[in-house]
Amino acid sequence: MANINIAIDGPAGAGKSTIAKMVSKSLDIIYLDTGAMYRAVALKAINEGIDTLDREKLAVLVKVIDIKITYSGSEQHIFLDGKDVSKLIRTPEISIGASNVGTIPEVRMKMVELQRKIAEENSVVMDGRDIGTYVLPNANLKIFLTASLEERAKRRYQEQIEKGNTGLSLEEVMKDIEYRDRNDSSRAFAPLSKAADAVEIDTTKLTIEEVAQKIMLLARG
């Protein structure tokens, strides 16, 4: 049977990752968190003292970077240069860094190469900013999730609180998301945008389960 590819795009805090995981579990296919790949690049850059907007140095870095993705059951683990960094990449600093490195064409081309290879070899649910428009333009199903800025900030703030990260205020989280929105939408190469054939779902007033159910119905035709 041919592989099934589902693309889920949208801005930060729209619920992409959580919903993509639910859909992949229900369909029993792989979930690929593409954002984790950019976070890994940002982590390596920061560890090596490279500005996450320095195109020249990042172009060199991605030529030698070693990023691998493995799965333990349905849980994704990302390895950077042989080390599991799945938890290390989930900080506010890395979030901004990931958004920055994502504007660099050389970084995106390297990550897209890895993402397409995984999608060719497996049935996947893939979420990000440009999956339906650039990474997987021929995906079987394309979804574009949206939500109000205020709602997205509340969700991201609550996530940080639940993880024990109490250093940021709600206002600071909102500023971070606004920054990422501008970065993601205005970058010259493969910006955040809705694919012409994507189904748009506003998640502001919907539960995660309700959104996942809508996508499941679409996936099953």
C-alpha cells in the first residue's frame, strides 16, 4: 500500500504538534516533528557560539551537522551528533533560535532533504510552517491550523508552566510568538503560508480532541 502523507501547517501555538501526535496515533503512522530539527540546529549553533541569524556560518554548520530521528513506540527522539537532545531543545531560547535558523535557505534545504526522505519511506503526519506548500506539496491531505494570538500565547504559557518553566510572563510569551509570526511569515525562502488546497481550521474555540476528530474524518475520506 502506498504511503500516506498528511501535512499540518500553522503559526506557533496553533496546536499543530499536539494534534499531529493524536492523528498519527489514531492512524498508527509516524509523527514527524519538523520543528525539533530546526531546534537541534539552533542548539548546535548556540553551543558553538554562532549567531542564529549568521547565514554564512550556519550554511557551513549544516553541511557537517549530524541529525537523526528515532522512535520509541510513538515517541520521537532527536539526536544531535549522537546525543539525545529531545529535552534540551524545549526552551524559550531555543524556540527563538529555531525560528531564526529557519529563515536561512541553506538550513531549510538541508532539513527539507531529511524530511522528504522520511516521508518517502514511511506514512507520516508532518507538522511545521511550510509542509503543504514546500516540503510535501503532493501530500494526501493538507491542514492549516490557526488561532488568535491571545489564545496561542495562553496555550504556550500554560505549556511552559506545566514543564516547570516559570521564568516567563504571559506578556513575554506573547511577544515571543509575535516575533516568530513575523519571522515565519516574512522570510524570503518558503515562508509560512496556507497551501491553496489546504483545509483551514480555526482552533481558537475548539478542544484538541475536536480538531483531531475533524482531521481524522478528512483523512479517512
